[in-house]
Amino acid sequence: MTVTKKISDKDKEDLFQILQKRFDTHMERHPEVDWQDIASKLLELPNKKLAALMAMEESGGEPDIVSGLPDSKPLVFVDCSPESPKGRRSLCYDEQALISRKQHKPKDSAVHLSESIGIQILSEKQYAHLQQSGSYDNKTSSWLSTPPAIRELGGAIFGDRRFGRVFTYHNGAESYYGSRGFRAALEL
């Protein structure tokens, strides 16, 4: 996934069609938002943000607008794939965790990959809000932006939905699993 590539007009058109279809199909995520407002914002996006949005789509995030996301601007694309995005799994939490692993290192960390794409890992509050708009991570889990106090102790947090409830847990930041990725947001 690279966010430096130039997006062709055809790629933009294809991406906009995918996003509009998803937007129209899931109005419950953004009941007071009009697609024309989104389309005009998308046309104004610099290549870097558009490439980040495309990377969210290409990695399986199924980005869509989610209204009312805490600590965010009004228009935010969020990963809305039913399970943690396939192209962003098997990652430890951050670079420090990646360096600390002596054996069986994962290919990358969630924090590094999110920064290289240009997206933000969801906070615990944002994840809880997303879960109000649907049912996500019933079989997978997603790393969440971890408070410094927890990270300084070697931990990181992640969330999932089990038994009809949303849970937030902790794990060593260096851990990684095939079923754990990360969900992210991109503000317009």
C-alpha cells in the first residue's frame, strides 16, 4: 500500500462509485449527510488524502462516512468492513513493539502502517461509536489507539464484539494475531 502514487481519473471514478454505492446502502451510518456534499469534498481532496482513502479501500476497510464520530470533524470516512480489514492484520501495535520482538516478527506494526497510509487508528470512544452504527469484529479484533500510560507499561488495547456486546481488552503491544488488525478514520 502506497499513498504516494498518482491517482488516475479512472481510479477516482471507480473509487467514487464504490463509495457512493456503500453510502447509499448504509444510510443508517449517516442519516443527515447528503452524498452531494461528500462528492464535492472528495473532488477537492489533495492526492495524498485520496490515495489514503484508496488504500483504506484496497486493504479491505470498506470506508464509509460515519456521522458523529467523537473527537473528529463532521465528515469522516471510517473502516466499516464487517471484520477487521484483511489487508491490515497480523500486526503488532507499534514500532517499539516490533523492535522488541526477537523472533517471529510480524511484517509491520499497526501504528507505522496507519501513519504510512495517512489514516488514524480509531480511539476507544470512536470504536464504541462505530459499533453503534452496526455490528463489527464479531470474529476478529482491532487494535485501538492506546493511551500513553498503558503503552509505557508495555500494553496496548484492542476491541471486538462478542455475545452481543462491545469489549475493550489489553494485550502486550508486541503480540499479533491473524485475526487482529486495526480500524482507522480519515477526516475530509
